[in-house]
Amino acid sequence: QAQLAESGGGLVQAGGSLSLSCSVSGRAFSRYTMGWFRQAPGKEREFVAAISWSGGRTDYADSVKGRFTISRDNVKATVYLQMNSLKSDDTAVYHCAAAGLPFRSPPLAYSDFTSWGPGTQVTVSS
């Protein structure tokens, strides 16, 4: 099973940008569908974005479309989430996750992702 570790969270003003990274150790990173999820206080964990193993297909939650971009580097075994035009509603702990299943749209279910990082806090001040 893969081990995941996020970085890049922090405090930013509304309208600003942050870039998150998730490094993955373990075998066969290039065969994982990768995803980003987030969980705000008192709310359930929600899907943010996903990317196919090749990077050629992506999917986003409606709430982040046009503002967030997911990408991956299979050589570095890292997945990224570029977040622009941040809003206070984006405040949450962001987790990356790996699924040993093919990418699909609508996206894979939360339960399909079997490896999770501990998360990184993103706080957007208004």
C-alpha cells in the first residue's frame, strides 16, 4: 500500500493562491488514480479533484472548477493541486488519496481510495 504525505498548506487571504503537493512512496505510483479531498470542521469529507494515471484525464467538484488544477509527475511520484481565487469556503484540511482503479467520470467513490495522507490545513481569511 502506498504512503502519502501532503505539504503546502497554510494561511492565505481570500483571492489568493496556494499550491499543495503530495508525495507518494511505494510501488506503481504511475498506476494509481489520484485524488484530492477536503474536510471542513463539522462537515463530511468531500471530493475536490481527481486525475488519471497518465494525467490525461481530470475531474473537479463544481465548487472548484475553473479555480483549482490537479496535475501529477509520475517521475517524482507527486501529485499537485494548484488553488487560485481562494474563498473562505475553501478552508479545510486537504487530503490526497490513491486508488488502484481506473479513472472514471463521475469520479470514483470515496471508498475506492485505499491510501490516504494525513492532510494539510488550508485556511482562507476573508
